[in-house]
Amino acid sequence: MKAIVVTDRAEGTRGMKLVECPEPQPAINDVVVEVHASGFVPTEMAWPSTWTDRRNRDRTPSIPGHELAGVVAALGYGTTGLSVGQRVFGLADWHRDGTLAEYVAVEARNLAPLPGDVAFTVGASLPISGLTAWQGLFEHGRLRAGQRVIAHGAAGAVGSMVTQLARSAGAHVIGTGRAADRQKALDFGAQEFVDLDSATLEGVSSVDLVFDVIGGDIGKRSARLIRPGGTLVSVVGPPAARPVDGLAIDFVVESDRAQLSEIVQRVRDGRLRTNIGLIAPLDDTVAAFNSTERRAGKTVIRIRP
Ligand SMILES: NC(=O)c1ccc[n+]([C@@H]2O[C@H](COP(=O)([O-])OP(=O)(O)OC[C@H]3O[C@@H](n4cnc5c(N)ncnc54)[C@H](OP(=O)(O)O)[C@@H]3O)[C@@H](O)[C@H]2O)c1
């Protein structure tokens, strides 16, 4: 099969190569999925799991990409709940070969059915950003209607989902980001916008929840804006500061079939919009992830026409 592989950590996305390699075999409880579209997070090149297995052994050449939408091609021993020929989408294991390939082996529990009226490219754009936003707001942040939320990077992949889901839960959303992204963040539902390059974050009156996708100084300054007892949720590493009497939670997204199904249902009925910046074919993957152009929204790779 055709796949993108990486072998050299220091090279980052520049080291991506399109090669021929063997098709994956399904392990117990796996399905092999014929991948139609794949999502990739640029920070994957910095994740240890891209380079080593769970026992810390080198696993290169490894196939990056952890979001997928496709069709079940084969079932492993003992696999239940999915059928050959079924459309699915979801999140592939961090420590195994990923989805920038014509086929991938994934544990069945990490996948959900993809309704026939949702394009594969849309399905592949949802798992990481949708689940991250959902889990950060509702599981870790325990968001309630009427609360005030800062959604950092509100025009980005995760931030646009945070903005929409928080709004539909009845929160007041203050989006942040680059000046050029103001209108995009407002279009996703932010009621206010702070341009982090020029406006002062400290001008925002106190909030119940900050959803941080930026970290560093922005994360530290954001903690001071949270009312006593509120929550800072980070997806970019352990927060440097904790809100007074409150919680600072760092987490890594997990697959969840029920949440994937809820997210895709919201896309179908128009309550949630995905945020795709570019769709490129597999043959153009290396160029797509090494472009110097600023790209707003997610890059999705179409593996099959
Ligand atoms: N822990 C987890 O489970 C998890 C899950 C998903 C994502 N993540 C992490 O979350 C981060 C965001 O991911 P994403 O896919 O949403 O990325 P993304 O689509 O690039 O969105 C990030 C947004 O924030 C903006 N931004 C970043 N730094 C900024 C700054 N200093 N000032 C103003 N705006 C800034 C970006 O603008 P520019 O493009 O102009 O920089 C972009 O609009 C990544 O580090 C990713 O690895 C973690």
C-alpha cells in the first residue's frame, strides 16, 4: 500500500516520505480500515509516541496521522460491533502506525459509524478537534449554561469546536487569536474577541473557564482571569499557574464512540461546523505539511478520490 512514513525526529514534517509498504494485519479486537481521508496534527512530530512503542522501543519508520474516515475492510479475531463494508471514523492509537496510508489497523472501540451523508473528508476532520473540545468543556471543565468561557485560538481546529460547543451549551464565549482571525472566530459563535497581538487579555472581566490551546505566557496570564473556584483546561501541557481555589487540568484526548456519534450528529443537523482549511490528495501530502503559507483551519488528506 502507499503510505507516508517518517524516520528522523530531527527532520520533523520535512522528513515525510511517500513510500510503498506492507498492509497492516488486524490484531485481536482490531479492524483494518480502507482509509478514505486522514487528519494530521502538526505537533505529532514532537510526540514520543510517533517514534517509540509502549515499551519505548524505536518503531520507525512510523506512519503519522491519527484521525481517519473510511470503510471497514477486515475484522481481527474477536472483533465485534462493526461490519466489513461499514463506513467509520475515529481516532487511531498514538503508538501504532497511523492514518496517512491506504489502510490502517485500529481497535474497533476507537471508531464510530460514519453516517452515509457525511463526507469522508468531514469525518476525518472531526475526531481530534471535536473530542478534545467536548472532553475539555464537559468532562474536565464541567461547563454549565450561563458561564463565561475564554476559547483561545478560537479560529483554529480545536478552538473553533470549543467556541461552537460552549455557545450551544449556553455559555458566553470570548474568543482569542490573531487579528486576522477576528471575523472567523465571531462567525463560529464567539460573542467577544481578543486579538492577542495587540489587545490586552487583562481587559477581559473574570471568567469561569479558560480553554487553553496556546500555553506559555498566554496560559499563565489566563489563569489570573479565572474567578475563584473556576477551571483552567489545557491541552498543551501542564499549566504553569492555577486559578485561586480552582483547578488546572491538562489532558490528552481519548477516543469515545458515544461522543463521536454525538459530534457527527451535530454536524449533520447543522449545529456544528467543521473547520477545514485545505484538502490535498495523498500524493501531495509532503508539500501540504511543509508549506510556508499560513493556513487557517485543518488540513485533511484525501487518500482515495
Ligand atoms: N492534548 C490533546 O489531547 C490535544 C488535542 C488536540 C490538539 N492539541 C494541541 O492543541 C494545540 C492547538 O491545536 P489545533 O489543532 O487547534 O491548532 P490550530 O488549528 O493551529 O489552532 C491554533 C490557533 O491558535 C492560534 N494561536 C497560536 N498561538 C497564538 C498566539 N501566540 N497568539 C495568537 N494566536 C495564536 C493559531 O494561529 P496561528 O496559526 O497563526 O499560529 C490558530 O488559529 C496544538 O499544540 C495541539 O498539539 C492537544
